[in-house]
Amino acid sequence: MATRFRLVMAMQRTIQRIHTLVDTPRLKSFSLNAPKSVDVEYANDIKFSLSAEFLRVYSPAADGKIRSIGSEKVISGRRHVGIMSAEPVGNYGVRIVFDDLHKTGIYSWDYFFNLGSNKFTLMRNYIKTLKKHGLSRDPSKRKSSKDL
């Protein structure tokens, strides 16, 4: 199973490289639908609506509060995460600030295009990985003081 996961991850990296090599269409519009999603539209009229959870899980930042399980990096419990703001970074992307205080990921327009183009495959793989490790998209329940 670990070999299969590595193969899938290698394929995803290859797809990302291919999308990077192919010219990404010019950005037409970006809109923040806080707290739940962003909409990105490109000059070729391709539109993507990307949820806060999806963007948080696939944050390009290295410090995305990732849990390491073996050689896999897994982010869980982000089903209800929200987007607080999106700050422009030059002409090439935005920094998204999430309500779990994650704010170090800079999403380029190329990266948004890659995520949108592969959204269903990426989300399916994410859910499979969570199930494989007995994790959930839902946040872990905190123990109340009476449970201690």
C-alpha cells in the first residue's frame, strides 16, 4: 500500500510539473467567498471554485501543521476551516489566511490552476489517505474539563 501511495504521489508531482510547463491561461478574476471558498477564473473561461478545506490541505507552505505518518505527510481535521482573508502577493498570487491561523502559504495563479484542474483526484486521494490512517476530515473533539 505504501508503494501505491508513493506511485500516486509521484504521478501527482509529474502532473504538477506538466501543468507548470504548459502555459497557464492568464488570470481573469479572483474572488474570495469568505469563509468557505475562492473562485478563480482564467482568460480561457475555465473557472474553479476551491473550498477552504481543500486549499488548507493543499497549502504550498512547508509548515502546514502536517502530521507525519511513516513517510506520508497528512493534514487532518480541517473540514470546517475558514478563510479569513486573501492578501495579494505581487502580481502572481495571494497569501490566504485561515481561521486556524495558518498564513504562510502563497498560492500562485499557476498553483490555483493546477489545484483546480486536479481537484477531484486530489480530494479523492486525500480522503483515501485519511481513511488509511484512521483519521478524519472533522476536527478532533476536545475533552471538556468535566471529562478530565
